[in-house]
Amino acid sequence: MAFFYISSIGLFIFTLQLKSPLFFKIRGFDLILSLPGSFFLCFLLLKKFKNNSNPSLFYKAIPLFILLNATTFFLGLYSEIKFTYYRYIVEHTNPEIVQKYAKHILLGYSSEEVIEEHIRKGRLGGVFISQRNVEGKNTTDLQKLFSKWKSEYCKSGAGSLILAADQEGGIVSRLSPPLEDIPNPGMVYKTGGKEALAKYAAKKAKDIKNLGLNMNLSPVVDLEERPKETRMDLHTQIWLRAISSDQEVVSEVATMYAGILRKDGIYPVLKHFPGLARIKKDTHFFTAELDESKEILQKTDWLPFIQIPKTVDTGIMIGFIIVNTLDSELAAPFSHKVMDYIRQENGFQGLLLTDDYSMGPAFYHKKDISELASLSLSAGIDLILVTYDPRLYYPLLYGLIQKEKNGKGLNLNKSKTRLEKVFPKGKCNNPESHSNHGVYRHLSQSHPTYVSKCSMKN
């Protein structure tokens, strides 16, 4: 009997997490495990009961066992019905309402058919391209695909489609292959100096642009600091991705790198404010806390986030970290206080992006994912990333749509203006249209040497 109870309890717990991003890689098999699995366990128990010489024990155990498995079955069924309902509402709501909020979602995909449907109907702000999307494809395949997407999105009237990727270099190179596998900017700078970095950045910008992308979630401007204890950091590994432990060096190198990307039409995104150097937890799974004072952080970890946007038009990605010196209750992507610090106190006018809502701090938050999205957008976030598990798109949008229908919709006009400034709506057919006005002028004043070299190359 122990086997049946342990199996049933395990199946019950699994069913509670049926839509968790943790099980994304077995999506499609999750219902097979949950629904038929509960019937199969009942079948095995009844078969064992039939052949057992001491049925009294089974008579006592069977009701509880069947109740547990019936609960598992209906939980699984309810979860799938709820998801189907969310999807139905999103797909059958007034397109203007859907677009109002969907334009602020940067969406990953596992099915080209599904993402192309969203693109044709303008039901997203952009597409995040990951390694699973480029495997087995060459650059020509991707160029044709992305060109078709941009044209279809433009025809929908939604404007310019954002096509983004995580092409940092080194261990985070989501477009390699087919693009060349190259080191991160910090490694290039350490081994070859500014001249090597300028050539590296120009090549990376050209490669990304040639594919048809217009946003790169790079550079990493977190300070390089390997924590003494790394067992709780399974994915971030910021010490392998950072440029330097010196904030002034990070600012200088990242300004050069980001400026060259921006000049070539690629919108760079600095990450991950408020900085991961002092963080001991892996924010893919846990909400971290930053306890240092504002005065110290402004001179160290935050310096690149403050200095670089003054020279180069960049975005900033916000990590799932509670910044106690600004807001001790809400993690940064959901916090008005943190956004006010970035926008009001530091005058930042670029785009603000969340880290992926598929991560534990968002999915397992006590608030519903659509409530978190509402907090983020109200605070001043421009793009919410839903990349690893794209099915979260539907419950997130469903809640925002319901708020709109109930007369509690959000005013997103300022964010809409910021997005259209970077990715102009009226010129979506022109791949050269994404504004980099003023970038070259600022860079020529602060880095005349490498700008003149890049001018000769281009």
C-alpha cells in the first residue's frame, strides 16, 4: 500500500504544479502523467485488491486512495480548462484592448505557428529569440523568417516589431550557432583592450542586425564578484559574465560596446539593475534582497546604470531583487519606488524591461501574475518579458483585460511614447528606421577615437 500512497501523493503534488515553468520541457506530457496517471494507479490498486488474500486492509484504504486520485484528476482537468478559458478570452476580446497591453509583452515561443498568429494580429510588442528557436537553422533561414514577421506585424497596424535576443557572448550566447560563438565583452577587453573591443562590438552588431534583430539584452553591467558560496546559484553565474569588478571600468567598456551596437540600429539593454554582484541567491528561482545603503550603491553597483544612459540610448533590465534602501516590500520590477528612483531621481528616459516572468519570483509570487504585470506597468516598466514559458502570456493578459473591462484599466500613454520613440510606428517597413538620433554625437564627444574607427568601417 505504501507504494500506491507515495505515488498518489507525488502525482497530486505534480498536478498542483501542472502549469509551472519548471515543467515546461515536459509540456504536452504533463496532462498524460496527471489525468490518465490517476486512473492507472486506481486500476493497479484494484487489480492488487482482487488478488489479495487479506481484503480488509484494502477495504479501509481504497476510499481514501480513490478520493486522492479523483482530486488529482479534477485538479488537472480544472487547470487545463482554466488555461483554455484564458486563451479563449484573450483571442476573442476587442483587438484594441488586447493590443493596448500586449504591446508591452516581449514574448518567447516554442511554436512558430502560435507566435506567427500573435504577430499577424499585433498581439505582442516583440519576440524574444532563444537558442531553441534557432537550432537547426542557418542565417538565411532566420533572415527570411524574421523579415516575414516584421512585414506581417507592420500590416497589422501595430507598428515596428521588436526582435530581441540574449547575445551577451560567452556562456550566454543564444544565437550561437548559427552566429559565431564569441567571448563576452569583458573577456575581449581584458585580453585585447579598447581596440579589440571596438572591433568585437562592430562585428556583433553587424551579425545581429544582418539576422534582422533590433534589440540585444546586453551588456551585463553587474560588477564582477564571485561569492564565497555558489551552490544556490545554478544559472546566473554573474562572475562569468561581468566585465570587471571596477565600476568605472564597467561604465567605460559598456559605454563603448553599447554605443557601437546602438549606432548600428541595435537597442542595447543594460542588466540587471540593481546589480547581482552582492546577491547570494539565484533569481531564476528565488527573490533576492539587497541590503547595502543607497549612498554606497550609487558609487559602486549602480554607477554604470547611472552613467551609461547619459551617453548612449539604452534600456535597463530590472532583476527580481528587493532593494531594501528603496522599497523593503516589493521586488524591483513591481515597485513604484524603484522605478521612481530610476526615472525621476536619475532622469532615465529609456525603456525599462523586467526579467523573465517565467522565473520563480514572479510565477510563485503570492500575487497573481496579472496583478504583478499591473504593478510593473503602473510603476513605469515598458516591456514585460515572458520568454521561457510563453503559455504564461494568456493568464497575464487575461487579468489585464478584465481590469480594462471593469473600468480599472491602466494609463500606458507615457510608456507607449517611449516605445515608439525607440521603435517608430510609422516606419515599420524600413529596417533602418529605428532611431539612434543623438547617439553618435554623444559618443563622438566622449570616445572620439573608436567612433572615428567605426566610421571608417561602416
